Amino acid sequence: MSRSVASSIDTFSRFSGLAIGQLYLLCAVATLYEVIARYFFHAPTQWAFEIVMVLCATAWMLSVGYVTQRNRHIGITVFYLMASDRTRWRLDLFALVIGVIALFLLAGDAMTRALESIDLVERAGSAFNSPEPMMLKSALMVGAVIYLIQLLVNLHRHVEAAIPRLLIVVVGALLVGRLALLAIGHYSGDVGIIGWGNELVGWLGEALNPTQVLSLRDYDIGTVSVGIVIALVLLMMTGMPLGVVTLIVSILCALLFFGPRGLYLVSTNAYGLLENYPLVAVPLFVLMASLLEKAGIAEDLFDAMAVFSGNLRGGVAVQTVVVAVIMAAMSGIMGGEIVMLGLVALPQMLRLGYDRKLSIGVICAAGSLATLIPPSVVMIVYALSAQVAIGDLFMAGVFPGLLLAAFYIVFVLIRCAINPTLAPTAEEVAARGAGTTSLSSDRRFAVILSIMLIVFVMGSIYAGIASVTEAAGVGVFGAIIVGAVRGRLTWSMMQVAITQTMSTVGTIIWLILGAVSFVGIYNLVGGGDFMRSLFSGLDLSPMGVILVMMGILVILGTFMEWIAILFITVPIFAPVVVQMAPELGLDPDSAKLWFGVLFVMNIQIYFLSPPFGPACFWLKSVAPDYITLQEIFMAVLPFIALQIIGLGLVMAFPEIALWLPNALAN
């Protein structure tokens, strides 16, 4: 592979990623049009839904080249970082090889399904009757091929020796050639050399049928489950992208249970994900948050809130919590919120003379509220996995989120009352000449606009006026208006926000795709029923089973990303909770909502917990050099205790989570 070829592929991946991000803006435009047409002109459309799904799925799939070329995929790097440079090189090589195998198998089967769909011009069967299924299957095929080719380039670049590089070129050419033969043979017929090549591949596939060596049908599901868990853990510990881990495990399960034809299950489950309209809310909420961040709204909110703290000791820490709640209600993305607070609030608190550990703990804990306060991305993904209404889950998270925010505020005030040296008052700060507090008209207007945006977006969901996806689309334009009013809306700013959205969503969509495929196949072979029977056989009370589930989540949280935990556990845990609903004194729908809040609160604890709490690492990335990671871990411990207390209260009193959705339903 010449440098020019590799460079051309890199350029294509980079360009396609940057260009395809514009489709998210078009998704917002189409969604806004649907909202206006429905509620102002009483003329709902069907085409908007189908167009948005196609645009969003295309953006998801075609952004994979950019994400792969930039190595943005999510992986568990804790153990990877402990290894020597040589060991890391070998682990990277292993991950790339496994990724190439997984993507080749997926691309081949996705191509077969896509070409069949193109032949039929497969349509949605709706009033608009667009060729949505054909376009979604084509997008999956193209995305898998782009992913495969970019992985081959990365693999070629990773190896320096001449002979291995030549081997990679030959193997890569054979893999791409096989896909080309598949496409050509589909249209020209299996004649001549094309037919001979496809027959040879078919013969090899049957000869290498893995079920002839190891058929998982010969083993009980308990043994298979243990093997799957071991495989997942071992692969994750290598630092391999989580999307590749779940994808290769799902492919292996499909092959070892059903033979080569089992690949159909993988591509079908992946295609089913692209049809999931509520998932469109994720990139739209991410885009809304990115626009608000680039417009400087976080700084405006923080400055505007300063006047309300007055001479209250610890007032700046209190306002940090309040600003975090407002920002959480705008974005739903915890990592971005902690980074913003770390850049804005931490220097302010340190300059004013606040205790360092108190400042660090408040920022990490308050920033993590974006996990629980809607529109939380974690909640959206949980709702899709557990098959509950996203709007209802949003409502269920409001009071628990506000409860934790109140805990943080009360804790700060009590600490500062007991030890006044932890936080000076405004008068003490002014006496030192360290700063003043004022509220300009711009800051006041920023607060008003921000509150209006929250009211319009979240209020439309709670009132049942708009779906979550529609509200997210409106929120994008609300963020654009806020940025324009603040005088910070420029084309370059919007492009930065769109690129950030494309990269953020691109890092998780293939992980979700792999996880959905894995969970679908595992449930198909009886894994879900086995796990439910396992919990039922523990001979524990319903609350005891819930405690065991919480303990499992805590253990998994020590080395897994939240999205991997979610897709591995929720499809198993949620049905068990539904079965126990009568014993818990809840109806099935309420039980799923309640457990969803418990799950998200547990994930919030994981975000702060040493030794791998992501929130701590995010803050460290923007904190001054003299603040160590160990100091951050120590600072968050009291707030973890408050989170555990909050989790215990919601477990003991489910109405804390369920009162609001029940009240709005009645």
C-alpha cells in the first residue's frame, strides 16, 4: 500500500466525517418543520420522520472513517496504560486484526442484504412510502466497508517491517476483492471467473464452518454464558474499542450457534438499530449542547448567578451547583459539563480563596448531575434498551436529580458553617480586592434565554406536546438563537459544534450497534431466560435481588464504560424487575421506570468512584498541574457518600422517582 493510497483514504475519511456532520443540522431542520406543520398548521407529515432517519443513519455510518482515523473509539484503557510500550503495540495490533475480521464479516453480510434490498427497492410501507429500508441497509453496508478499509490503513501504518506490511496489503486486497466479487456477482450472475471466485469462497466458508469444530449448541446455556463473560472481559482488558469487542463476540456467538448463516442475525440486529427513531434525539441533544458551549453560555450563566450568592458563605459553590443543574437540563452530557465547570468555575473558586478539595468535589459531583437530570443521554440509551418511554424516564429523573443537588448544597453550607475558612464571603473577597460581583444586562438576558430554552424543550416533553426527538430538534434552533443573541454565532463556530457532535456520536454509535447485536443473539439462544432464572433462584426478597443487581453494577463500573454496562445488564435486569413488580408494590411500567432511575444513579456513582471514575479524569484534564488525580479522588469521596444516600432513599421510597410521571399521567 503506497503512501499516496493510504493518504487518500485518510483524506476521504476526514473529509467525509466533516462533511457528513452537516446532516445533523438537516435533521434538526426537518424535525422543526414537522413540529411547525403539526402544531401550527395541523398538517402532520410522514416524510419528515423517514427523511430524518435516513439522514441520521447516514451520518452515523459515514462518520466512522473519521472516528477510526482519529482513534476516537471508546475503549477501556486502564489496564492497557499499565502495560509496557511493546505490550501496547502488540495489543493494538491484536485489536486491529480482530477489528478487520469483525468488519469484513459484517460488511459481507450487510452487502448481501443491501443489494437484495436495492433490487426490490424496498420501501417503508407508510403513507410516504419512501425507500427508507433500502437506504438504511445501504448506509450500514457503506459504513462497514469504510470502517474496514480505514482499519486496514491503520493496521498498515501500525506495522513497520516490510514483509508484514506486504502481507497486510495482500490480505487487504483479498478482503476488498471478495466484497467487490460479491457485488459484481450479484448483478452479472455467477459466471466465468466471478462465479468461480464466489464458489471458491462459498466452499471455503463451508469448509471452515466453526460449528464443525465447536458447536455451542452442545453446551448448556450456563456454561456458554460464563464463556461469553470471560471473552468479553478479556477482550475489554486489551484496550480494544468496545464496539469491536461486542461486535466480534456477537459474530462468534452467531457463527458457533448457527454457522455462517448466523451472520444474518448480526446484520439484522444492526439494521434494527438504525430504524430506531428515538435514538435520533442523542445527536440532536449533543448538537444543542455543543452550540451552547461554543456560544459561551456556561460562562454567562456562572457570572449571572454570582449576584445571587451575595454574602452567603459558600455562595459561589452553591451557585456552581445551580449552574450545573441548569446546564444539565440543557445538554444531558456529563463529560462536557464537567470540562466547562472545570474551565470556568474552578479558577473562579480558587481565585476567591475556596478550599481546593471542596471546590473539586463540588464540580465533579454537580457536573455528574447531567447523568440524572433530563435530557440525559444515559437515560435515552437506557430507555431504548429497556423499552420504556423516554419522556416518562426523563420525568422520573427530575426529583432524584434535584434531591442530589439539594444534598450537595446543604453539605456545602454545613461544611462552611462548621469551618468558615473553607469559603470566604463576598465582603471578605472584596476586602482582599480579589473580585466584585455585578449583574450586567447581557448576563441577565443570558439567564432568561437559558431558562426559556429549558422550559420550551423539557416542558414540551413533559406536557406531551412533542416527542423527545422533536423537542431535541427544537432545542438545536433554540441554541442557535441564544448564540445569535449573544453575538457569538458564526459559521466557523457552528462547524466546530457540528464536528464535535459528529465525533461524539460516532464514538458511541458503533458501540451501541455491537452491543445491540450481541444482546439480540444472546437472548435468542436463551441467555436472557437463563439469567432471569438465575436471579429467581437466589431465594432472596425482591429488594435483596435489587441490591445484588446494584452490587453487580458497582463491580462492573470498576473497569467498564457505562454504555457497555448498560447493554450487557439492562436487557437481563429489567425483565427480572418487571416480574417482581407485584411483590415490590409496583405495576410493571412503574417498576421499569424506578429501576431505570436506580440504574442511572448507580452509573452516576461510577462516574465519580476511584480508581477509574471518568469525571475525575475529565476534571484532571483541565485542572492546574498542581492538582493531582489522587487529590481529586479524595475530594469526591464525601459526595459519593451523598450519592449513595440518595440511591438508598430512592430504593426505599420509589415515589421520589415515580410521583412526577404519575402526576403528569393523571
